Amino acid sequence: MSNRPPLATTVKNPASLARRLRLPTRLDRKVTVLAWCSFVAQVLVIATGGAVRLTSSGLGPPYLALVHSGITGEYS
């Protein structure tokens, strides 16, 4: 066990907390570019997921929709 106080305590010096957690203390261009790339990728994933949901164009087998709608029987 370490003698460090828990992180939930009030932070008087944010820079020391950043050093303790090994976080960057300043934002350089590389961090900013990576953050924007991550944001754009997440927006694209959400948008394509919404488009698939709205158009019902998923990659599941066609009989799966029949099973979920309550229709049973063989798929031909």
C-alpha cells in the first residue's frame, strides 16, 4: 500500500496531480491532432450506426428479422 492520499481529495496544485497520474501538463500539437482524430472517428461510427439503424441495412441474415417479429417457420 502506498502512503499517497486518495484522488478524491481536493487538489490544490493540478500540475502535481497531472505529474502523479502521468498526464501531459501542456497540450502540444500532437495531442490536439490526436484528440480531433479521435473525435472525428467517434462521430463517424455513431453516424454510420445511425444510418444502418434507420435503413435497416445491417449485415445480419434476412431470416433474423422474421424471428424477431414473431413469425416462425422455415426460411426459404
